Amino acid sequence: MIENKYMFQQVNTKIIERIIDDENVNINHMVLTKGDSLPEHFSNSNVYMLVIKGIITLKLDEQEEHTYPAGSILTIPYNTKMNVSNQHDDVLEFFVVKAPSPKFYKKQALNV
């Protein structure tokens, strides 16, 4: 078999799961219920968020919060301060794709 198969959980409760973490890419699956959020952090790669269900609330650096509905794909540059939350009644489900893998930036830092 040439391909690899990865599974993600299909739930309606808070979950943060790492699906793929290799030299090329990181893919995470997240489900947040109303009032749930991720800790404030800085993006450790180029980040692509694919909103599958619900509405995501996103505050980047010092800009105002913005909301994006299911079907949105968001791109966030490396080293951007991020605040991600679900402030709506519907369950929020999204995937986070980091490319290149954050391991790329760690290698670059070591080579400087």
C-alpha cells in the first residue's frame, strides 16, 4: 500500500487532536463548543484553517476580532499572534494545516 490512512474523531465536544506531524506538514483537527478557545499563541508556521462546521472567531495580532463561517479557508502568516475561539451556539469544527512543518523553522533557527 502506497498511501497512509489517518483518522480523526467525529465528535461534538471539545477536542484538539494532532492527525499528522511529520517533516512536511502538520495537520490538526479541532472541535470547540460555545465559549471554548485555544490559548493565545504565535503561529509557528504558515497556518491554513479550514472551517468545516460553525463559525470561528479569530483575533490576529492587534486587529479586531473577525468571524468566518463554515466553508471558509483562512491563511495566517508565520509568527502571528493568534486568538481562536467559538463565541457562537453551534459547535465549531476546523482543521489546521501548518506548512511547512514547524520543524522547518526550528531547523532554520539552528542553522543561523
